[in-house]
Amino acid sequence: MDSRRRSIAAFALVLVAGLTGISVAAPPSYTVVDLGTLEEGNSIVVRGLNNNGEATGSSVSGSAHRGFVVARGRIDRLGVRPGGDHSIVRGINDAGEVVGSANTSTAVRAFRASRGGAMQELAPLPGDSASEAFAVNTRGDAAGFSSGPAGVRAVLWTRAGTIRALGGLPGGRDSRAFGVNDAGDAAGAATTSSGRKHAVRWSGGTVVDLGTLPGDAESQAFAINSAGDVVGTSTGERGMRAVLWRRGAVIDLGILPGGGTSRALGINDRGDVVGSSAAGHDLHAFVWTPAGGLQDLNALIPPSDFILMEAVAVNARGVILAIGRDGTDDSPHDHHEEFPVRVFLLEPNP
């Protein structure tokens, strides 16, 4: 939005506030930094963002993924393990340490790597054959899961590489951790005794079933902030809804106008939440704030030749990592389809 348009909008808000006596906050607006176009099919694995604006994900060459970090305008690609052809980077902390997974000829294993350093394998639990890591905190603790004959189990690796099973719900078989905060609390999902999947939070050696929205059957958590607030999805007959679990309550974040579903993927310590919502026949990226509620990010950036489809992470400064597609194609899309993915950082304007 140019300065003239911002001035007009601000004047209109002041006028409304003066006439009604109500304090009206101006909607946030963002400057867009285009990180470029990636190969087809990358929307699922563009996930990580730290407080320095460094982003992570993977690109595709044939059938193989190669992990990368985007930092200071350049793309640094990670290698693969001996005998392997596949790596995915999912999480990054402020020190530039990344976590993800890479394969060999026989197994997929989680790893942690420092900038320019070799991959440190994060081994599975004893008796298991595979592991994957999804998030890393400032201490270097990594959250993910280990899998084998006993099922899939959520785990936390310390900086030293020690692995600890986080535990599951009573009677349930599987669990996965997708987020971790600096206190070492984790969030993810676990199956119940009935086989349903519920969002959970692990804290202080205990696992808490976060439940679902009233009437829903399943839920899943993807991110957690320093206060222990968790975001994810709740799913039932009406479809999937973006939700926030805060202080024992589950909050429906809603859907964008014309949509039917939504999901939340990231939260920062201010309580800003990002994700995507079906809007008509397409996905639109959203930001939810305690003050402003749910807003379409496409309405908060200058006119562009692209559509922001999904916001996947938000850092402490409110910078948002989002993916989009060219806006010249009017055919319906969703995040499962393959298309040239454009990746953006949205910097909040003062």
C-alpha cells in the first residue's frame, strides 16, 4: 500500500472513531519480500522460520527432495546422507541450526545440522528403525517421532543427542511431536484408545489431551509458543477448523468469507496465528490476532500478481513465511496440487 493510500485509510479510521466514539485499530499491512519460485510440489515442506528471517524447506529434483535454507537473499542447499538421495529441512532456530530428515539406502533418520556443518544423526528409540524431526528450540532440543514395530512415538532429542519418548494417551498406539518451545514443552498429536487422533501438549513429563471443538471427532497440533499456547486443527462433520488452545480452552479461529475449512500452522509469543482457509474454490493465507481476529493476508499487502495461499510460520517480530501461486491462473487450487510455488516473507509495516 503506498503512502497516500495508507494516509486515506488512517483518516477514514480516525473519522469513524470520532463519529462513533469507538477506538478503531488500523489493520496490519506488510511489505512483501519475494524469495523466488521453487520447483513443483513444495508447499507441504516449506515450514521453518526463525527470528532472523531465515526460512527452511525442500525443493524437488525428480522424485528426490533436497533441503535448503534461505538466508540473506541466498539459498543454501543441504546435502544428503551417504547412500541417500533425499533430505528435508523442517525447523530452524535463531542460531541457524536446522532439523529434518534424510534417508540412506535402508532407513529415514532425523538429523540436526549447523550452518555449513555436517548432519548429526538423531537416532530412533531402541528397537525402532526410523526417525524424523520437525522443530528445534534455542537450546538445540529437537522434537519429532521415532517409528518401528511398537508404532510411532513422539520424542525429544537433547542437544547431546539423547532421545526421550514423550509418551502417548491412555490406550493409544501412536504419537507425533511437531512443535517445541524454549522450555522444552512440545505439541503434536496422539491416538486415543478408540483410534481417534487428538492434539496434545507435553509439559513437565506429562501429556495433556487438548481435545477438540464441541462435536468434532479429531484434532491435531502443529506449533506451540513460550506461553504454552498451541495451534492446529479440529475436524468433524463440518470439516476442518483452525483452532487455538489457550489456558484450558479451545478457540475456533473461524474461516474466511466464502470458505468452508481452515487450519492454523504457526503462532508467535504475541499470540499471532497464521495458516490458511478455503475461500471460494481456492486457499487463502490468513493471520489471526487477538485484536484483529481472522484476516486474509491478500488484503493486507499491496496489489500483486500472485495469490498468497498459505502462511506457514510467524516469528517474534511478526514476520510471516507464506507460499503462493501466480494470480493469472484462475483455476481452482488447493495445497495438495502440484504447481510452481512462490515463497514470500511478509514484513510488518510500522
